[in-house]
Amino acid sequence: MKSQFLQKIEYYAKMEGLDLKAKMLVAISGGADSVALLRMLLEAGTPCVAAHCNFHLRQEESNRDEAFVNSLCNTLGVPLTVKHFDVEQRCRAMGESVELACRNLRYQWFEQLRLQEGCKYIAVAHHADDCIETMMINLLRTTGIKGLRGIRPLNGNIMRPLLCIGRQDIIDYLNDLRQDYVTDSTNLESDFVRNKVRNIILPEIYRLFPTARQSMLATMSHLHADSLLADAAVNAFKDSGVTTTDGDTYISRQALSLCPSPSAMLHALLYPMGFTPQQCGQIADTTRVGARFYSHNKIAEVAHRHIIVTTATDHSHTYSLDLTRPDASPITLKVETVDAHNNFLFESDPRKAYFDEAILTTPLSLRHWREGDRFSPYGMKGTKLLSDYFSDNHYSIVDKRRQWLLVDNNDRILWVVGKRASRLLSVTSATRRIVILTLISPNY
């Protein structure tokens, strides 16, 4: 006969679409939660293999835990793989905290082992009280709907089937089975944020408000439903107000202005790209065309009609250009040389530029725009800042970063490629042969 513990979890799994019959890689530490998870899955008839991480952070306790897990899995007939980690080395190499290093190490290894063992899911033992703790921690750190809805039962290949039950349910289940487990002594300390929430804050809340636990779980359920509605609104906006071209994202400012909360919509769109909530609010509020905002690898620029988000790639490289071998160029150019005569017809096509034959013996390069660039536009006196030319022609940040410049060996701009030629090396009355450069493809 199935235990009430399993019956409750099977009902929850059915409601959440969790497949308890799929082969599982069970993450087991030896603590009550993971031991109960393994015993429950075996009771449910789930094919299981187990994985245990030894981080060597608690001296003899770490070795004790490994020995316990070995004995348990041997008794239950569950295949077990143990991995030893050097957490200090990871922290030094990656600049991570101990907590983050342990998390990254174990989940990277779990995924490798899942594929190796042919498992569909990685089963981990988070339960309802973990959800409440996570919600409280996120609330203290500042968060939105997703941070307050708690842990989800399925995230990619990671399954959490115990989220419908609490810590006391787990202890009762193990007592009924007469199943022992080990206790991590650091869980009893209150040095870490989660332990402070678990050991100090929540017990006091429960003492003062006896129904608080049930109320918080219900609130998280409501917030999850609200987040589904919010996700639907974001997806609808993406369909009508967001376009992607060559990896760059264009967000319609007009469509954004019609949203009930433009900053919230931008947060949903840009937070995954590394922009902070404060930046999203600033982008929504600014009216200054050309304003730029930076995440770790993205740039968002406010253009006339769009907010354009592009990858912050390096455009500082300079490419040598040999006009006798234009096929080796980073752009596709057609090079023609013709005799100069009085009836020669100059086409008004920005993709074409006309030069004196001296350009054939001038060392040439192609590069992108740099701050402070100036050029001497054909038909004008003096020089002009290239940034002013870009502004006059309503260049977006994407246009600026993609624009190729043809320069000579003194880094003077001869041609804003495909747009505007300079008067340097231009055709004059003394020119005997004309070199015609035609842009075929920009090849960004």
C-alpha cells in the first residue's frame, strides 16, 4: 500500500505535469530531505541512479556523509557515483563565493552525469519550506513576481517533486520507514543568510502568526498564476513591438509608451540581457535620443523610433585592403579602372566611389568608427566630425558600429563606405584614370 507521503506527491506531480516514471539522477547529500526523496522515488517505482558531491568543506563530516550515502545506496541497490571537488581552487579561478562555487560545480557535474547515465531528469530535494525561505530571501534582496513565487517544480532538466510537502512531513515519513540520515552541522548555525531566515526569522514569524506558513504558500501560488499572466503580456508585446535583425533587438518606443508600465516591460525584456531594474527604469524615462546604457556584454541605445540592443563586440581591428585582391577584403567590393574623359558619367549612387588612380598605389585599410574621427566630405570645405555626420543621417548605434571606413596609411578617411566619399584622392582635371569602387555587400 502506498504511503500518504507518496500519494500526496503523486497527486502534486500529476497537477504539475511531473513524470515520476522517467529515469532520475537523484542528488543525495545524506540529509533528511535527499534521503526522503530517494526513498519516495523508489517507492513510486522510479528508475534511479544517485550522485553525491564531496566538497571537503566540513572536514570529517564530509567523509561521514559520503560513507553514509555509500552504505544507504548499497543497501537500497541504487547505483551511486561520488565526485570530489576542490572548491577553494574554483573560488580562486572564477572569483566565486564558496556557496556559488559549490552550486555551479554540482549542477555542471549533475548534467554531465545525467547525460552519461541516460537519465531524463535530475531530482533534487527542495521542499515547501525551502520555497518560503527563498521567497523571504528574495524579498529582503529586492525582487519581482518571479522572485516571490518560490521555486518551480520543473526547471529544464531539474525536477523538484517535494515542493508540495514540508520539512516535518519529511521527518515523519523517514520515522515511519525507520530510516536514518545525517545532519549537516552548519545548518544549525546562523552565519549565512538562509540559515538566519530558517533558524531565526521564520520561527518568530510562525510564533507570532500561526497561519503564516499556509498564507505564504498560498501567496506564492497566486503569484505564480500572476506571473503566467505577465508572461503572456510580455509575449504578446514581443509579437507586436519587438523585432530581431542580425542578432540585434529593436524595441518599438511607440508600442512601449502604450504599456501600463513601460519600465516593467523593459525589465522583462532587458533583465535577461544583464540590465538592472534601475537601468530599465532610466531607459523607459529618458527622452534623449542617443542615450546609451551598458550591461556586461550589451549596449542599449535610445534611437528615434526604437530602443536598440546590440552586443558589445570589439570593432577596433583594422584590416589591410589590397585593391588587386578585393575578394580578400572583409567586405565585398568591385574594383574597376577606366580612362578619364570629358564625357565620363558619374553616377549618384552612394554605393559607388570615384578616386584618382593614385589610390592603387596607396596603402589602404578598412576599419570601423572611433571616437574623434573626422573626414573631408566631397563637395564641402574643411572637415566634419564623423559622429556629426552619423547624427545628421540618423545613424543608430548598430549603424555606427557596423559602418566600414576606407582609410589611407595616415589613417585619413577616404570613404564612408557605401555612403559618402571624401575629397582626398578624388578625381580632378589632372586625373588620367579613374578607379571606381562599388560596394556589393557590407559583410558586417
